[in-house]
Amino acid sequence: VENERTFRVLFQELTYGYSIEVIGTCQTAKQSGFVYSATLFPGTYKVTVYGGRYDNYSNLPRTGQVVLDNRDFKKDEANVLLDVQTITVSGKITLNRNNPQVEANCSRQGVENERTFRILFTELKYGYSIEAIGTCQTAKQSGFTFQVEVFPGLYRITVYGGRYDNYSNLPRTGQVVADKVKIP
């Protein structure tokens, strides 16, 4: 576990396309926190911060966020802050203004983690894709509610039913329910 990734910083030079990455691990996070050091060629960079490979190694989102869009690095600099900002979005899915239904197949043994819905938040400037998933187990416990961490931005929101028609009555085909939603 010591070598599992807690974060990744990707520096992408915008003129020549250099990509330089820095990886933080559980071990380095315990020793010195979420600090990084990188040797860069002089240039203008887009800087993206990613969380760990798995959600349980840090609270940074796995989806990368562009934290510096067009940043000049011409000489040595110390303590450049890379601030990942998230917003919690929560709510409830309805189908024709009614509660969707959990189908009988969700009661079978071994299907607790089968998907009853998927909400895809697609950020329109950077193309981030962040999803909220509902399962047979969560649908039974809290209905078709969701909570997800997203980055500030302008989003298209698409709602899909389960992977198979027999876990909820939501259509499998995605429907764009909001085309340009600014969050926050």
C-alpha cells in the first residue's frame, strides 16, 4: 500500500507538448504531505491534478482537474499552490415527475451492485466526465438519490438507466436533462 498513488500532477507544455508528471504515494503523503517538486523546461504549461488510482488512498478526485490553465514557468519557483476545488452536488432522479421503480430482479441474490442509474456530468470547457452511480442496494436504501463531487464549471448532465432493463424502469438510453448548468 505504501507505493499506491495518492496524487498525480501532470505538467503539459503548451508550445512543444512536453509532458512531465509527478506522482505522490501513500508513503510520501505520510512523510511530507501532498507536496511535489518538478523540474520543468521553461515554457507555458497547463497543470492538471489527479487523485489516486483508487478512491480510498486520498480524498482527491480520481478525475483530473486543470488547476492552472496557461501558466508561465520561466525560472525556479517554490510553493506554487495547486488548489483542487470541488463542489458537492446531490439530488434525486424522477421519471415523468414520479419516483423511478426498482425492478424485481434487484431482489435476487448477488445483484446488490448492479446499476439502477448513472448520471454523467460532462464539463464543457475541459471535458471532465464525472459520474454518479446508483445500484440495487442504494436504490433500496435511499431511492434514486445521488451525491457526487464535481469541479466548478459549465456542465451537460445526462441520466441513464441501469446497464440492463431489468433493474429499474429508467431507460438505458441516456437523456440530456440539463445542457448548460453552471456549478456553482
